Amino acid sequence: MVKWATVKAFLDIPVTDPDDARRRRLLNILLLYTVILTALTTLASFGLAHIGLGNPPQNPYLALLSTPIVLVGAALLYLLNRYVSGYLASILFLVLVLVSAFTDPESATSGKLLLVFPIPIVMASFLIRPAASFAMAALVSLAVSWVKVNIVDTGIDVSLIPTFFVIALVTWIAARTLESALRDLRTLNRELDQRVIERTRELARALAREQAEASKNQAILASIADGVIVFDNAGVAIAVNPAMRRLLGKSHDQIIGSSIGELMGADVSQEDQEIIHHLLNESALKHPASLKLVWGDKTLLASFASLLDAYGRRTGTVSVFHDFTREAELERLKRSFVSRVSHELRTPLNAIIGYADMLKEAVYGPLSEAQAKAVDRIGVNGRQLLNLVNDLLDQAQIEAGTLRLKIELFSPAELVRHVLEVMEVLATTKGLSISASIADDVPSRMLGDPQRLQQILINLVGNAIKFTDQGSVGIRVYLPGPGQWALEVSDTGCGIPREAQSYIFEPFRQVDGSPTRKYSGSGLGLSIVKQLTTMMGGEVLVESEVGRGSTFTVVLPILPAGLYAQEKADE
Ligand code: ADP
């Protein structure tokens, strides 16, 4: 079988001008067609004569030779068309077609066969160029007229010439239209090709950008020391970094495709699992959320943030797990050490203070003046030490979150009176006056933790006395606004510089932190005041001017009576 590709390669002429290529291909097709037609005609005339349906050809040898002659002529024209010039081959072909029409001049010019002449006219416009049809019409007119005049002697038929030219005109229009349509098509194809090339180039660039972005993200993920897992909207892990794989002791393939529930298994408490599920299912985490959790033998801080696409839609969640197992253990050890040591210190300290008091009260006999002084110092320093230990214990408990408030009904007047009783001696020893006032609208009974409120007041008044060398210390209880009450402690002491006012509430921070400082103290008092106040839902404010004094105000919410009933019921 002859393959179509072979036929196509045979017919196509490899030239760059598409019009030229089309015309030369058309000539090849016509040549092929002519050869086949000649062979079929010869065969048919012999065949029909053989079965008695027609006369055998007049000259059988010539009839038999016609096919090879046409074949050789077609081959020569083909070679001329392929290797030399399409125009030349086409002109020759058309001339041969014209000449072949006159093999029998009489019948050629006798009307019926005149129908043959439009063929070269039409062919000329498609094989050479559209306007060539006019040249061919002129040639045909000349040839037919010449034959009519000189050979068949019938005279010129004037009506034939316009007919040929009309045919030439129609053919010219048709060929031109076809050529311009083909040109448009080619332009369109070129544009389309250009567009495809540009699109492909853009796609390649976008792909390269995406790949660069992906490998950059991969590198960032790999370099993060914290564990990172990215979950899609269905809660399935789609990316994980090496730190997370190490943290969970699982391979990449074991993690990818698993849900957070499958990853946590029984290693995370039910309560924490519920919170994590909630965070992952939240339609859009407005702000990143974090959670401290125990995962197997590890203590982790898990943070969750939404992954948003360019339109702000949530496409998943990034979860970052910071392993602070070691820090948590150290923190726990520190807290248990501080509370144990504080507790262990309190027992002997209480004994020392107790014995000092008994010595002072002459339980073991009268003391000389020097002895009484020494015993006094033991008592004062012992109490100072006890205060420090108590502060440390409170701080440790607050940090551990184990300090609980005991809410009960108390009398603000009694609270203030008790603090005055305790602090009066200290103030008068320094020559300071101390006073207290309670506004009339302050309720006589309120809800709160009187023990811790007293601690707040004692710390503030203690500081006021400590940092005031002359003048006075005042306590005031009042209602600063609806639903609030306030404890205010003011003094006429040294004051606190503005820049220090922001940090004095941090543990162990003092305005003058040097070892040679004038005043004793641990730097824990205000930190405890602030933390207790925060636990009570309030805030501490400070106003101070260096050299003129300070005012500390603890503003607290007035607890509704219903809460007391609730607390009681809880107990
Ligand atoms: P300390 O044990 O040092 O008193 P605090 O936490 O109670 O620790 O106070 C922190 C620092 O704040 C003090 O060291 C002091 O510098 C400053 N300060 C606190 N209260 C007053 C006050 N009434 N007048 C001046 N300075 C104060």
C-alpha cells in the first residue's frame, strides 16, 4: 500500500512561499490526474471495443503509446516544477493542454469541444496567478480564431472571444477571493501560533516561578527548628517539615495524608484534642491562636494560623509546634524548689522570731539594754526575712497558677483598720503621720479575698513608709466609677522617675537596683500587688513625681452578690 504521507511528500514542493507551494502542488495533482485519466481512457476504449460496445481506436499503436508519452511528459513537467520553476512548468502544461485540444482541429472548433477551452483559462488563474486567466483567454481566443481562419476555414466566431473573457473574469474573481481568503487564514494561523508560543512561554515562566517559590518554601520549612504541619480544609496533613517528623518520631509518608486526630492518638488528652479540632475547624481563624499541650512525653506550644488564598479564602491551617519540654521541666523544678525551700525556711524563721519575741518579753529573765537591742534586731531582721520568703512563695504560686482567691464577705473599714494597726508602728518610728479615709458611698460589706486585699495594702503602705523620709502616708477607699471600688495609697516620699514607672511592677525590678542602694527589699512587692490585682479582675495605676511623692491606686470591680452564693455553693 502506498502511504498517504508518501503521496503527500511526492506532491508537496518544499518552498517557503505558501502561494507558490500551493500552485506547484496543484500542478502536480493535475499532472497525476492527467496520467491516470489518459491510462483509464485508453483502457476504457480498448475494453469497450472488446465487449462490442464501441469502435476500437483508429490508430491502436498511437492509442497504446499515449499513456507512456503522457507519463514521460508529466514526469518531465514534474521535475521542472519541483526543481526549476513552478511558473515555467505551469505555462508549459497549459500550452500542452491547449495544443492537445487541437489534435483534431475541426472538432476542436466545432462548438461541442469549445467547452474544453475554459479549462486552461481556469487553470491559468489557479496555477500561475489570478490575472493569468485573461492572458490565457487571449491566447485561447487567438488560437481558436487562427485555427478557424487558417485550418478549418470557418471564419472568426466573434461571440466566442467575449465568452472566454467573461470566463476569465469570473475565474479571476474566484481565484483572487480564494487567495485573499487563504492569506487571511495564514495571518490568522500566524497570530494563533504567536499566541500559543507566548502562552507557552508565560506558562513556562509561571511554572519556573512556582517551582522557585515551592523550593524556597521547602527550604524555609526545612530550616525551621520548630515542628510545622500544614493541614488542608479537610484537616488532612499536606506538608510537614523535618523538625516535626523528629518530634513525632514518624516518617514523612506516615504523617502526610493523616488527620490531626490520627497523629495525636492517645498521646494527647481528650480536652486538648477537642480544642485543637475546634481551632482546625474554625471557619477562619481571625488571629493566630496558641495552646500549651502535653503530647506523649513532650510539652509543646502549638500555634495555629489560617492559610489564605489571594481572595482571602481559607485554604488550610499552618500549625507550628514548639518543643519546650526541657524548659517546662526546668520551670517545674524551679517552682517546686522555690516553694519547698520557702516552706522549709518559714518553719525555722517562725521559731527564731517566736524565740526573739519571748526573749524580748523577758520570758527567760530580764535582759540588759544591749541584749534587748540585739534581740530586737533579731526580731526585725527575722520578720524581714519572713516577708521575703512569703513573697517568694506567693510569686512562685502565682507563676504556677496554684494561688487561689478565697472570695468572701468582708468589711472595707475593718480591712483598713487592721492594716493601720500593723503599719502604724513602722510609720511613727520614722516620724511619719499615717491616716485612712473611707468614702461614705463605699458599701460596709463587700465581696473579695480579704487576706489578699490586706496583702496588697500592706505591700503598698510598706513601700510608702519605706520610701518616705518625712511627711505623711494616706490610705483612701472610694468608688471611682460605676461597678468599681479603689484602694489608694499615697505618700510624700522620694517619688518614682517616669521611665521607671513602667517596669517597677516586674518581678525583682527596683528603681535603684544597685547593691549599695539605700532601701532594703526584694523587688517582689509590686509584682505581687499587680498579679493579685489582675487575678481579681482589676488594675494598678501609679502617679508619681520625683521629690514630691507617689500615689498607687488599685481599681477593682465590685463583685455582684450572686457570685458569693455561687462560690459558697462551689465549696
Ligand atoms: P521593693 O521590695 O524593692 O520595695 P517593690 O516591688 O515593692 O520592691 O517595689 C519596686 C521598686 O519600686 C522599689 O524598689 C522602688 O524603687 C519603687 N517604689 C515602689 N513604691 C514606691 C514608693 N511609694 N515611692 C517610691 N518608690 C517606690
